[in-house]
Amino acid sequence: MMDASDLRLLFTLAFGAGGAWFFIKQSRKDVNGLGAKVNAEIKTSARRHINIALALMLVAPTEEIRKKIADLLREDS
């Protein structure tokens, strides 16, 4: 039969296990949320780069300046 000290130990272990489970679950949510934010920023950044490049090309007055802008914006260099 269980006495009071055994029950206290059992409740302490159960409470500790529940706290650990909650901490792990919350940590995973935080990490997943951070990954979603990083992915969204990567997509937004690429879109911004394209928009700026197109705006520069449209504003350029001559074909020579457009070629210079294209050379500057080329990603392989």
C-alpha cells in the first residue's frame, strides 16, 4: 500500500513531467514560428530586389545606361 510520502513523490514526478512536456511543446512552436518568419522575409526580399531592378531599368534614359544597370545587378558576378 502507498503511504503519504509515496503519493507526494508520485504527484511531484507527474507535475514535473507535465511541465517538461509543456516546455518542449512550446519550444517547438517557437522554432516553427521563427522558421515561417525567416521564409517569409526571404520571399519578400527577393520580390523587393526584382521591383527595384525593374524600376531602375524603367527610369534609365538610354540603352547604354540600362546595360550598365543590368551589369551591376547581374547576380552571377
